[in-house]
Amino acid sequence: MTKRLITVLLVFFVCCLTRLSHAAESAPGWQHEWEKTVEAAKKEGRLNLYVGRYGTEVFLNEFRKEYPEIKVVTVNGTGNDLGTRILAEMRAGKVLADLFSGGANTNYNLLYKGKALDSIKDALILPEVVDESKWYEGQHSYGDPERKHIYIYIANPTSSSLYFNTTLASPNEFTSHWDLLNPKWQGKFVSQDPGSTGLGATMIFFYYSPELGPEFIRRLFGTMNVTYGKDRRQITDWLVQGKFAICLGCRDAPRAKTQGLPVDEFDTGSWKEGESLSTGGGSISLIKGAPHPNASRVFINWFLSRKGQSALQKHLDLYGELPPNSRRIDIPKEDLPPESKLIKGRKYLDTSRPEWQDMAPIFKLVKEIKK
């Protein structure tokens, strides 16, 4: 009996030690996975970031300080151009991009529909990133119906990208979007092409706002004799020069305003219909077959961490406009300008809802209007 008892006890202790050993190896499991990923990323030594904005270098230097072994190479351009380029590269059998950061509409309508994305959700490792309580409304926001491919990290209040020449129009004349249809403004509008993804969030707001809808779009683009321009800087110059009184999509207008030029943005948040809660260029995706998968995962986790999102808000030059308001709620917001803060009591329409990302019905409507 004694020998049998000793044998049983020995087996018991061996099992306990084995379990403790396994627990030590995997506790915490995320840390082992993270360290393994970082080491593999350092061996890859490179990350190709296709980013739909210029002026990202100061921000990216924050990442480079922490991971100097990973060389970050950026390819810049408009979201629409970069999305098209990524798809063309894939069709040619050359996947060069690791990550795309830009507008959610480009991410959805070009890359997601083109089956060019891997699951970014599966790339989240750090506990502070995985923890949804750290994010706006207590959840991760995705711009695709599967909720795993297009991560949305910005919640900017936006005035529908409407700007005006201060010598030709006064904000006191407007209390509703419908005031834009006053005959006095006919022929005095310039706009980005509403049939491209560049005005995605704005067009979604117009289309799905219960107080605006398709009829507003029909009347704005069908009766106001709008002039279209593809180059944002050019149409901003036209607004500054007084060739037009109102501009839809003059994204360089805030910069022009800081230079003392006669342009400003309408505060549509105070208008009857409220304003949209926009991603701006604030969504990120992981390209399928990315050449540097581990470096991509390291960047994604750093970028969505408290440190990365704090750097995002800090560096104005990331967008060349106003500092973006991160959807992380556990980082300071005090230094954000009033235009970037969410105001309690205002009416917001969150245009990042995945069921609204398919712009096919909006593009179809625009095409009919422009016939």
C-alpha cells in the first residue's frame, strides 16, 4: 500500500509540475505571441505602408524610435488612386503593399469588394488593443459587414466638407443644408466629383440623413450648376480667388485659412440636420498576401495602442488639416481644438456604419443626375 501511495503521489506531483511548466510557458499567452511576432518583424526589416495622406513622416518617426529595425516605406496619394494601384499590383501578381490607411470608402468599395484584404481583427494581439472598453461606445468599429477587415480608428465631427469664401458668403445665411439650394448660389458651387470615393462620408451623410436623403442630392447636383474638380488644391485655390462662393470637398481650405486667406468652414453641426461622425481618412486594413506580415502586425498593434493613438492626435501634419479625434477614449482630448471634439447634445450621424459602406446606390444616383 505504501509503495502504491508513493507511486500515486509521484505521478500527481509530476502532473502538477508539468501543468505549471506549461502554464509558465503560456502565461500570458499574448506576450509569447507578441515577442515572437516582434522578432520575426525585425528579421523582415521592412513595412510598406500605402497611406492616403501626405505629411505622415513626423508621426511615423514615433514608431521608428520604438522599432528602429523595421524600415517604414510610405507610398502616398489619394485613397482612390492607392486603392486602384493596390488592386492593379495584385492582378499583376506583385503584392507590394502591407497596409493601407485611408478612407473607409476606398477600403470598402475598392479593396474589400476586390477581395484584397486579410482579417485585421486576427492581427490584434496587445490586451489594451483587444480591450473594446477603451474605444468609442465600448466597441471596435469596423467598416465591413464581417466586422474584421476594415478597422476604423477616427471619430471626427465633420461639417460635411462644406467651405465658403468669406467675402462672398456669410454663415449667418444658413441654418439648414437646404439653404444651399437658394437660387442665389446657382453656378457658384465647386466640388470634388461626387461619383468618386473622395466625398464618401459626405455623400453617405446626405443620402442616409432622414432630413436630406436622395432628393437633396438630386437637387444639389442636378439644379445648382455645380463645377467639378479632381484636384483638391486647385478647387481650394478657386475658392480663395473668389471664382466660387461655396466648395464641397476643399480639403486644403483649413490650411489656407491659417495663412489668412478668405476661406472658412461652415459649422453644419449647428444646422438643423446636424453633422456626420466621420472616419475622414481614418481606417486601416491589412493587404492579403502582405510581403511583411509580422511587421504589419507589429505596426497595427502599436498604431492602435494608447501610445500610437496619442501620437496620432498629437501630430497635426498627419492630415494637414485638423488633429484627428481618435476613437480611443482613454487618451487625453483636452489639447484637441474645438472643431475636433465631440459636443454633448449635438446630432451626429455615424457614417462608418458597415451597412452604409456600399456606395453603389449613391454612385448610381449621381450617375443618373449627371446624364
